[in-house]
Amino acid sequence: MLLQFGAIKSIIIITIQSNEGVKPVTLLEKLLAIDEIPFRKDCPLAPLSTFHIGGNADFAVFPKTVEQLLIALRLCRKENVPYFLVGNGSNLLFPDEGLCGAVLFTKGMNAVADEPDGFFAESGVGLPVLSRRAATRGLSGLEFACGIPGTVGGAVYMNAGAHGGEMADVIVETAYYDAKTDTCGKLLGPEHAFGYRTSVFTTHPEMIILGAHIRLQSGDPNAIRQRISENLALRRQKQPIGEAGAGSAFKRPAKGSAAELIDACGLKGLSVGGATVSEKHAGFIVNRGGATAKDVVELMKKIRETVFAKTGILLEPEIRIFGKI
Ligand SMILES: Cc1cc2nc3c(=O)[nH]c(=O)nc-3n(C[C@H](O)[C@H](O)[C@H](O)COP(=O)(O)OP(=O)(O)OC[C@H]3O[C@@H](n4cnc5c(N)ncnc54)[C@H](O)[C@@H]3O)c2cc1C
């Protein structure tokens, strides 16, 4: 069901008396079953991230609607079960030991409503889907997003960007749930505090993105499609598309690019275990098979140390690392 601002219904939480000795996740399991929210116990996380790395989660929850996500979040909150939000898992690293608690995957929340000059998209909608849909409607502004394999939620959180565009250019309003106060709200324009690969959400983990209004400009559908094709061609030419990874491992430093610095330090092809600095794009770390989260973190450490020793520039990770590694 599509969430519209102001239409979030209050949810009645089913209370089960807490039995001593019963783990919170066991309670969560019962409660999720009552609400028919899809979930898996002891779920392997590796296939659920583009890095293909990570152990098992106690619980993986796959809400199909915003209402189901809110029920799951409120249950976790009530039962003190730690939870983690994941969109497409294209910018994160799951720990080898897996995660205790619940990992909430938003991809099933993928309703989109056309608006005169854009969309309202639930947080699980894929950016490439939205970019193509905008082109078909003759709406310009999302051409930059055609090759970013993330969801609206992950992209707003990260202020994802490419080819001179970023989410900050198109997001006008975001609906969120605040787990601290157990309330829903909306953010307008500057309240998102967008920065380079940051937003208000990166510093407020209690704020969960439910959906966003995206505003675009009218344009010629053929010209829009042409820009999309050019952007995708550029990616195929420069990036290790098709290899397991999570995009740029490091943020762009104040001067130049992380890829240029890593390349200039001669680090292309450097490996730790199954994790390797891509020979095609030095900013990407790829999993050539069997890489562990520890391999990736160790490789990132080596890259940072070498680049710092040779240039004095300390690279900041862009990949979100979940749990303790
Ligand atoms: C081949 C490849 C190319 C890429 N190219 C680019 C690029 O050009 N530009 C770019 O910016 N990025 C790029 N990325 C990285 C990634 O795709 C983006 O950062 C994307 O926006 C992440 O979206 P996601 O849904 O996968 O988020 P996830 O990786 O699932 O999550 C990222 C962060 O967002 C949080 N999050 C996710 N959903 C929510 C929510 N609903 N509420 C609150 N927090 C949430 C997560 O907890 C996590 O901290 C690339 C990745 C790959 C694999």
C-alpha cells in the first residue's frame, strides 16, 4: 500500500507477556508471524548485499508495505531487539559473524505514485526503475541515477550522486519514522541537511525513511533517454560492472578523487584474501570469490595507510560497515 503524508494510521501493537529466559528474538518471531510479515530466521546475508559477503542474521524481515515496516520497527523497539535498515545492500558490508537482531529489508516496499512534476516513491523503489520511468514521462533530473543500484531510502540516506547530479537536487519532501519518539513525520528541503554522501539520516539513525517526493523538470523523452544511455555507457567503460562490490569504497577527498590517489599509489590489483582493488577502477574494491568482511576492512586499512603515507591525505570510507568487524 502506498504511503501518503498524513495518512499513517496508528498501529495497535500486540503485547505478549515477556517470559523469563525467552530471547527477545523469539518473541519477535511470534509477533511477526501474527502480523503475517514475511521474515526468515537465521538468514544468510551474503546473497542480500552486492558485495556477497556476510554471515547470518537472527532475523531478516521483508515488509511489503510501509504499514508492515512500521509494525516490525515498533515490535523491535518494544522488545528491545536491535535492528538494521537495508535497501538493496549496495553500499554496505555485513560482518562475517552476521548480525544479532533483525535486519529489515525495504525492497518489497516499492509503490510509486505519479505526481504532475515527479513522483512519490516508497523507500524500497530502485533508482534505475525510477530513472527509466521519469524518462518515459518526459521528466528530467534523474538521469544521473540510472546506474546507481540503490533504493530511494538508501540513496536519500547517502545523498547518492553521479554524473554531476545527486539526490539533494530532486528530493523535496521525505516521510520518516522516528524510533526514539515512536512518531512519523516529514522533512522539507533544507531540513534534509544534505552534504556530500551525507544527510540528516546518517547522523540520526533513529530516523527511518519511509518514502520521498521527487520533483523533476519537463524535458524531451528522447534527449533524456540519450543522456541515460551515455551515463550507462560511461559506467560500463570505467567501472567493474558485474563484479561483486559496493561501489566507491572511499569518499572523494577535498582535492582530486580517491580512485586517482589509489591508482597513483600503485594499489590497483592489491589483494587481501578474496578482496581486490579493481584494476578497472581503483576506487572500487571487488570480491573475487570468498572474500570476507575482514579481508575488505584489512584492504581498506592498507589503502588508507599507503595513501596517507604517500600523499598526506586520509581517505574516508564511503561504504557503511555494519556491526563490529
Ligand atoms: C556497481 C555500483 C555502482 C555504484 N555507483 C554509485 C554512484 O555512482 N553513486 C553513489 O552515490 N553510489 C553508488 N553506489 C553505492 C550505492 O548504490 C548507493 O550508495 C545507494 O544509494 C545505496 O542504496 P541501497 O538501497 O543499496 O542502500 P544500502 O546499501 O542498503 O544502505 C546504505 C545505508 O542506508 C541506510 N538505509 C537504507 N535504507 C534506509 C531507510 N529506508 N531508512 C534509513 N536508512 C536506510 C542503511 O542502513 C545503510 O546505512 C554504487 C554501488 C555499486 C555496487
